[in-house]
Amino acid sequence: MKNVLYLFGIILLLSFNSCATRVKARATAKKVTVVKVAPRGHKVVYVKGAKYYTWNGKRYQKTRRGYILVR
């Protein structure tokens, strides 16, 4: 009887293992708008401590490549 209970316990423990593996989706490249030089009429705006540049109703963030459009 003990052997049957041990066997049942081992089978029960092994049944909780999953054969599934985790698959991570790759991020797709997004289209980025880069402006090399800000126009004369731009304004500086701070949002939650971050500095943004705005013109034509859109916000841009300054990087090494230029100004990148931020959603």
C-alpha cells in the first residue's frame, strides 16, 4: 500500500511540470521622425521634470541625432 501511495505521489508531482516554453516577441522597428535643427519659433516645455521642445502643436525631445518626435 505504501508503494502505491509513493508511486501516486511521484506521478502527481511530475504531472505539474509544463513542457511549454516561453516565446518572446521581437519588437518591431518604429518609424522615427528626426529633425536636425529646431525652428526659430520653438518653445521649451517641462513635463514631469523632463524637457521637451514644442512647435506646430507637437512635442520633440532633444537627442544626439537631433530632435525626435514624442507621442
